[in-house]
Amino acid sequence: MEPRRQVEIQSERIASAGVGEIYSYTVVQEAPEGFEDQAPYIIALVKLDEGALISAQLTDIDANAVRIGQRVEMVTRKLTTEGKRGVIVYGYKFRPLLKGD
Amino acid sequence: MRQVAIIGAAQIPVGEHWEQGLRDLASDAIERLRDEVGSMLVDQAEAIYIGNTYGASISSQAQLGALIAGSLLGGVEAFTIEAGEASGAAALRMGYLAVASGAVESALVMGVEKSTDMIGTARTRARAVTLDADYESVHGLTLTASAALLMRRYMYEFNADLGAFENFSINAHLNGSTNPNAMFRNKIKPGAFAKAPMVADPVSLFDSAPDGDGAAVLLLISAERAGDWVAQPVQIAASAAATDTLALQDRADPLHLRAVQVSFERALAQAGVERDQIDLFELHDAFTILAALTLEAAGFAERGQGWTLARDHAIARTGSLPISTFGGLKARGNPVGAAGIYQAVEAVMQLQGRAGENQVEGARVAAIQSLGGLGSTAVTHILTAS
């Protein structure tokens, strides 16, 4: 039996420049509560240059223009609002890489 | 540890049971079990373990043990086992452990789910409770979207097209068409698959299993006593569970379902059977991509080749590895926290030779596997005919 190993929960620990490429993506048609105003929106798994995968929405891009392997960079955006009077949740999304690679 | 057998297995049709709540669904399943094995055996059970996923999030109901056993079963020990969409299978494992250990002589294992009373965005949010809240659902990710991420990457890495997946659904619906308990009994015509509306591209309506309400129940007893009560007890030859990371992003290779592999191999070893001895495999076909990846991780196909078992009709009832023999989650319907118990009920019917038109001829060994999320939890059982 192989020894147990602890999986690094990457997103809590890594240092990243916030640049990577699209590993996979989809367009969400049936949005959960809190995201209905954004639908349809694009969600991607991004492979950061440092090696880790990370889930996030894509922003500032048309769904038809997204490709696996495309270079993207992390930006801070509003993710959702928890109800009309609730807190605004900020977090990261990814957009096409603006600066030269 | 003692050997454990199943001596009763009952289900109600999966569907949209608008007029029934969790309690009513559970009651109907238990009534059917009473009809099958007699009330005395049901009432002798010392515990009931209940698989359920959305009680708290959709039905606004926790403490299903008291809800069900307090009124229907004379107040025996009862509580919910929650392992995401694998809750039913986890409840079966808990019942198995309780009887195997000798802690109880016999136990009921139930799966019950009531998911259709909530609609729209509220339901989509409630269904996302099995994802990683901090790193997935906070971004608006859903289970279906997660499956889409896997499916698109799979198609990209292995040059598979959409058509590679259609035979999983065609096979499921063909088998579901003769199952009176199935939610959908329509067949999918070749070609229709490609035109199905997208839910989360490339996952279409025909890739994803429909959620339905349902309840199913098993009666477990020590194997040495099983023969006293029924002519054809079914043996639980193996019970194994494993976990993988909750979030897809934390997996070294998202296209490898590690928990599927670990629990399946552990089950094979425990049962002492080889893959080619397995007569049918009720796998977790909540999405066609999960069926393909499961066949690979369980060792029935090379990486990237799981879909070829569908193309070649190996998964058909007459094929080398029949799957979804009563329609699977796709056509029988996905009663989520009850799905693992439905799989077990169907496997029992196959092994007892009472599967009717859905019978896999000569079935002696059945594997069943239920997944939480996209393989974050994998619970595998191997059942054998006496």
C-alpha cells in the first residue's frame, strides 16, 4: 500500500504572478442564485505559470473567442452580492493577457 | 467481521412526485419492502441508515432519522449519512459495517431524496452545496459546469468529439425504456444527441442525468442467517470507499478519478474477483464524461479510451461489461442521495434473476459505484449471487 500523502491545497499557499493559460472552460447557462444577472458567464480552470490549477470566471472576453491554451491574467472583480442588502464578495477573475508575454 | 447479505430490496419509481414529501416517499419504499419480505423482518431491524443529500438545502429538513424511523419504524436508531451525491452508497457502507461488526443483527439502509420542490436559480444554488464553497461555488461554478470543464479538456487531450459520448446516453435510455421505475422511458435516436440543447457547453441535456425524487431501501442481515429467511440472499462481497480533493483545481490530473480507482481496486481485492468476472457495473453516469472517466479509472479502459466501450457496445446489456442496466442515473433518473441505493436494488434484481426484460443473462457478480461530486467521494460495492 502506498504511503498516505497530504495534498497541498494549492490556492491557499502558492505565490503566483497571476498569469497562466486556460486549461478548460465552459459557459454557464443555468446560474445559481447570486449569479443570475451575470449569466451566461464563462468559467475556466486556469493553469498558472507556477503550475497550479485555479477555478475562476473569465471576464472582458467573448465566449466564442475563448480557446484552451489562451494566455490570461488575474484581475480583481466583484464576484457576487449576497442579497440586495448583503455584503459584496470580491475576488479574482481572469481576462486575456494585456501585457506582452 | 461477519459476512453480510441483502435479503430485501425495494424502490419506488423515480420522478417528479409533487404531491409527496420526504416522509411520504420513505413510507412508500418501506411499504414495498414490507410487501416483499414481510413486516416482521422489517420491524426486527435494529437501525436504519439514511442516504440523503439535499434535505437541509432543498427540503429545509434535517434529522431525517427521526422523521422516518420515529413514526414508521417504532423509533429505532436512525440517522442520515451525507457524502454528497454518494450519500446512498455511503449509507449502504454504514449498514454493512454495522451488521459486519456484529453491533446490530440486521439493518435497513435507505436512500431518499426530494429535489423537485425547488426550481430555478435557488435550486441551482442548493445543488452546488457539494462543491468546494470557498474555491468553486463562490465563482458561480456548478456541478454541471465542473463536468463540462472535464469533458472539454478530455475532448481536447484525446481528440474525442461530442459523438464519442452519445452511446452512453443511447444505451441508458434503451435500458430505461423497459424499466417501470425509470423517470424517462423514451429512447434516444442516433443523431438526436448532437442536437440537444447545451446546459454548460459541451455538456448538453443528453449528457446530464435528470434529478428526480425517489426512495429505495435495502434490508441487511448477517450472511449466516440470511438463508433462513429468503431463498436467494445476495452477498455483499466488498464494500470500499475513498476520497479525492473536493475541488477539481487541487487534483494533479483532473482527468484521473483517483478515488474511483482506489475504491474499485480495494473492492476487487476484498471480493477476490477479477475485472473479467464482473457481469455488470452500475456506475455513476450523472454525466457521460463521468462514465468514460470511471471506466478508465476502474481499469476497464486505457486513459482516453473509456468512450470506446460505448462506441463498441461493450456497455450494452449483451456486451462484455453492461452498465446502467435499468437506465442508470441518466434514464432511470438521478435521485441524488438515494441513487446509490437504487443501484444496489437494481443489482440485487439482476443477481436474483428477476430483472425481467432488463436481465443480464447469468449475472453472478455485480459492481456498483456511486460518486460524490466529480469523484470527490467514491463508494464501491461488489454484490454476488448466492
